Amino acid sequence: MASEKVETVIAGNYLEMEREGEEANSNNSARNKLSNFFWHGGSVYDAWFSCSSNQVAQVLLTLPYSFSQLGMMSGIIFQLFYGLMGSWTAYLISVLYVEYRTRKEREKVDFRNHVIQWFEVLDGLLGKHWRNIGLFFNCTFLLFGSVIQLIACASNIYYINDNLDKRTWTYIFGACCATTVFIPSFHNYRIWSFVGLLMTTYTAWYLTIASLLNGQVEEVKHSGPTTMVLYFTGSTNILYTFGGHAVTVEIMHAMWKPKKFKLIYLIATIYVLTLTLPSASAVYWAFGDALLTHSNALALLPKTRFRDAAVILMLIHQFITFGFACTPLYFVWEKLIRIHDTKSLFKRAIARLPVVIPIWFLAIVFPFFGPINSSVGSLLVSFTVYIIPALAHMLTFASPSARENAVEQPPSFLGRWVGLYCTNIFVVAWVFIVGFGFGGWASMVNFVHQINTFGLFTKCYQCPSHKD
């Protein structure tokens, strides 16, 4: 029985994608080889670049702000803790994807022209109520994730050109980011993911080196944490940092061999920590409490050609990350209006445009760079990325027969199913109490404070007074 099950998984689950990958590379013309090299990504390396690039986007610039709220030691501990927890739930999502796809392909379902998404995995394994919950949280998170990228674009470009206020820059970048409607799927992010990771790597090490060279500012203070509100607001921003796998299923589906995804997110997280820990620590060491009123770390560093380069590179990367967050929303919208299997790129692009409009509008209404990350982290990421995958995994394999016939068995070092269930229960309890409970309270108090201080539709959030 065991050998029969394994054979079914290999033959029914992954040959379709491998065949597609071989077809993409079979044409020997120079033009097609070049197109495949830049455009058609489905390898393990492509998935790693996608996970790494998507995980550390504009949040890189807000982590020093979180350190000023948490203090140095708590900031480091929370990064390591949530990095490990995020890798665990990404693993759970990958297991559920493989389980769902295996079951469907045993029923001869063909996914050649269909991108599997998280809510469909929940639907196939647990029913329509779980599908609706997953759809709500995932889409809302991705919507606000896209909003955050637009806000970050306006916040960053202002430090190069302050002739226009941040709200005007949001109008401009909203139009620029709308061009992501022309990128068909995650297969086509190969070169963007690679370049995007190079950009964030440069920016992270620029922040580290520039802060160390600048040294500590006069009378620098490191008083954090000072209040419960600031402490839990900072912790939920870090929760958000390592909650970038709302697109995990789509990235897996773009792989020629999705079963190889299991450790990719963990390896990506380890690399991301080599960027976030040094940069956040160095900026906080240099500027201390000044970060409490400067949620974008670039605001405190002197204007040089190196800082301008970091700003420009982050702008390009935020365009890429906007596409990452929006593409699953495009897929959901395509399925809703029944054009998902249409092969015309132009038709799909035109049909996707309505998705961009509410994102554009919300970025203008709530331009609070930094505080909005914590709010999204506590209210949306906590469920989308941590609680729902852990609960879904426990319920999917609740019966002895489901555990016995599971495509992916739990790792032995964890204690098999007992250890897995204990870990999942801990994740659910911790994130619900600390992330959603305390974090939600703190982030909403902080968010309301921003609205009362700056107002909705503010022209220039945290700009010098003469710029407003």
C-alpha cells in the first residue's frame, strides 16, 4: 500500500508541472532561450528568490522603528522567534497544498490552466466555511499589503524629491504599480525576484554601514520599551515581517516540482535575518529614540548618493512586491468573473485593473507608514499566516486514517504527530493572545493616535512642518 501511494503521488502530482517546465525549455532558438531565462521560472532557486524577496520589502525600513518601541534585546529575540514560527507555518501550508493537490489529481483534475490558491486548498480539505474564512483574511491581507507598498513608495521618493508632497507621489506610483496587471503569474517573476533581493541586500547593508559610520547622535537615548502600547505595536510589526507567505501556495504552484518547497521558506528566512538583524540593530544604536517619530529609517540618515541609490532601489523593489501581493488578488478576481483560463494576456490585464482602484484609494486615506504595518500584522497576518494554517492542519489530519494516509508525514525529530499537534497548539495560543489580543489592542491605539494627530487623507505624513 505504501509503495502504491508514493507512486501515485509522483506520477499524479508533479509530472504535469515537470512536463510544462520541459516544454518551456525545449525551444532552442536564441530568442526563446533568452525569454525563458528571464521570464519562465519554476525551479527551487526561483521559489527561494521569490520567498526571500517578498519577505523583506519595505518592512526593512520600519524594523529600526520597531526596535525603538521594543528595545534592542526584545527586537532581536522577536525577530528570531517569529522567523522560526513563520517558517513553521509556511511548512504547514506547503504540506496542506501537497495533500490537496494529490487528492485532486487522483481524481484526474487537471491544473494546467488553473492556479491553485490557499482558499481552494481549504475548500478541498475542510469545506466551504473554511474557504470563506481563508478567502476573507487572505484577500484583505493582500489588499492592505499592496496598500503598504504604495505608501512606502511615496514615503521613500520624498527623501529624494520633496517638491511634491507624499500624497501626490502616491497618485503617481499608484499609476505605475497598475502596470503589474500585465505580469501573468508567479512563473514570470524570475528576474524580478532575483533583482529585488539584490536591491534589499544593498539597502540593508547601506543602513548598517551608514549608521555605524555616522555614529551615535548627540545625547542619544535608548529608552525602549516605555509603554505596553509601543511594545506590542513593535512586536506585531515583526510578526508582520515574517508573515509574507500569504502567497506561498501561488509560489509553490509555479514550481516544476512543488514537493521540494518544504525547506525553502526556512532557508529564505535565515538569509533575511542576515539583513534585518544587523540593519535594525545598527540604526537603533545610532539614532535611538529619534526613531519613535521617524518610522522610515531613511529619514534620519544624511542625504548622500548612497542613500539616494537605496531609495531608488527600494522603489523598484516595492513595485515588485506590489505585484507579488496583487497577483493572487488578480487570480481571485479572474475566477470571480470567469476569465482565469483565458489565454489572452491583454484581456486579463484589462479585467484586472478594477483591483488596483481600491488599493490606490486606501493608500491615500491611510498614509501612516509604519503604524499600518502593525495593524495589518495583528488583525490580519495573525490569522492568515499563523492561526488558520495551524488549525487547518490539525483538523485535516484529525482522524487516524487521515494521519496514516497523509502524503507528508511529520518529521521524526519533532515527535511525529504528537509533537506536531503540540507545536500547532502553541502557535495558535501564542499568536491569538499575544499577536491578535495584545498586539491588536496596541496597534489600534497607535493607529487611532495617528489619525487624531495627522488626520485622514493627510498630504504629507511625518514630513517637516514647512512641507505640509
